[in-house]
Amino acid sequence: MEEPASSARARSASSSSFTSWRTSRRWHSVCSVQTCSSSHIQTICTLKLED
């Protein structure tokens, strides 16, 4: 199975935590925003697959 990380990161960037699209299984996306610099913001998104 392929992981749509590119589209997932783009959507999670705007939302702190949200439920992704529904397929045969439930995809739960948790996004954490960490401030490294005043101008640079890093967004870490973790995709978990729930059966």
C-alpha cells in the first residue's frame, strides 16, 4: 500500500490534528508543529494506520 505523504503533509500543515480520508481502513494523522527559528517552522506529521 502506498502512503500519500505529500498530500497528507500539505493538509496537516494547516490543521494541528485531523482525521484523514476514509478508505478500507482508517488513517489517523497527527501533526506537531515545532518552532525552530522565528522565521523557520518545522512541521512533523506522523501517519498511523488503525485497523
